[in-house]
Amino acid sequence: MRKTDRALGCMIGAAGGDSLGAPVEFMSLADILDTYGENGITDLDGAFGLPAGVITDDTQQAMAVAEGLITAMLHNLTSEAVCENVWRELKRWHATQSIPFQSRAPGFTSMEALRKAIPGTLKKRTNSSNSCGSVMRAHPIGIAFANDPTTAFNIGMDVSVLTHGDDQAVTAGGAMASLISSLCAGVLLNEALETMCGLIEGIGIARLPITQRVCSLNADELACGSMKKIGLGWNADDALAMSVFAARRFPDNYHRAVCFAVNHDGDSDSTGSMTGALLGAMHGLDAVTRSWRDRLERRADLNRLAFALAT
């Protein structure tokens, strides 16, 4: 499979999962089932007063990260250049949140961090937040550094800490980027997880809990509603574990994986987006639910970014 096809699958797949979860992000599972039936939400629906296919701040921020990466790739692909350009693009995204219909329930931590003049760094952090905003926007980094999970991991941490200061949030961003890097190179999911865990273990025992949570999941024992065993997805390590959980439950079926990922009590759009990114990187664009693709908001921009990141 071509690198560009996996890149498209990842970007479009993430946006699809994000859009599926958008209407139910703040609903309990009981309310989701009451509204959408016994299987929960299984098709795109409107949100924020906009039609089906609408994206949330998760995809908006991922696109900002992609724009910053592309600029850095064209000029000086160092960690410093990536962080400088991504920070600038995230600040631009932040400015759009005062525009009607552009504000899509943005995360508090990201908004507060981006109000500051100076970004966080690994040596000087601006907060201690572990919210999932650090990890749900990390997949473009994996596309840009496909087949180089170590670099993706390190850049992922550098980009995460721009706005999120907790060790788990920083590590989760690096972990997600490394997973996507491996998957975009055609590596199998379990092997990609082993590489990810090795990278996490290499940076110190204080950050091991995220490794233990992801690796302790037994895909053979999963059932509907079992997301509660992990968390709600509001925290970065929860969101990563839940997304891996869904990907391992349905490794060959994008639609079933993202539906499983959004029908729970927590941060449905983030877990849906991350699961969609994983399955899209694994199987390419054709795996993404066909009826969703052209309905997605900003589809042309997503295509452009995926091609640029991959080439």
C-alpha cells in the first residue's frame, strides 16, 4: 500500500471518528442509547447547529499541527522548527474560536495555554494538565515521520508539551505519534505497540503507567460497555488506552472500531478520532466508511494535508 493512501486513511479516518463522536461527546451512554437505539450512534449526525460531517476542535487542532509540520518540513525540520511552526498554527486556530460556528467545544487547557505568549517545553512547562488535547492532535506527526517511530515519539512529546504539562499527557502524545509512524509504514498493530512501549520505558519509570494500561488490555475479553474498565477519555492516557482498546477489538473493521470507540460515557469525539486515525493508518482510505468521506467538513483540506505530510 502506498504511503499516501495510509496518510489519507489516517487523516480522513480521524476526522470521520471525530465527526461520529461530535453529537454525543457530552452524553451518557444511557442517553446515547435512548437517542440512537440499542447500537448507539452508528452514522454521522449534526452537531453545533451544523449538518452531519461536522468536525470538532480535535480535527481543527490536528490540521493546525499538520500545517506547522509541513512548513517546518519545507524549511528546517528540527524539533525547534517544528515546535515554532506548530505553536504559530495553534495560535491561529485559537484565534478562530471567537468566530461563530468555528468554536467546537475546544478544550480548556488548550485554550488557556494558547492565550499565553510563550509555549511550554519539556524543561519549562506552563501547566500540569493531563487532558486529552495533547494526544488527539498527534497523528499528523506520525504521518510526517512514517517508519521513524523514535523521532515521531520525541517530536510528539515536544508538540504535546506546548500546551499540556503533565508527564502522562506529554508521553501519550509521543506514544500516539509513534504508533501512527509504525502503522503508516505497514507495521502490524501489536508490533507497533511493542515499539511504543519500548520508547515509553526508555524515558523513565515515572511514565510507565501508560504502558501498563495499554498492554494489560485483553482484546479477547472485550464487550459492549467495557470502556468503563479504562476510563472516560478526558485524560490523555485514558484516551490513548481506550483508542488502542477499540483498535484491538476490531482491527480489521474501521466502522465497528470507531462506533465502539464513541459509544460510552466520556470524550467520544476524541476516542473516535484517535481510533479512526489508527484504523485509517493501518488499512488506508478504502477502509474508512465510504458514505462518510465526502460528507466530512473540510475534506479538501484534509486531502491536501495528508498528501503534503506523506510526500
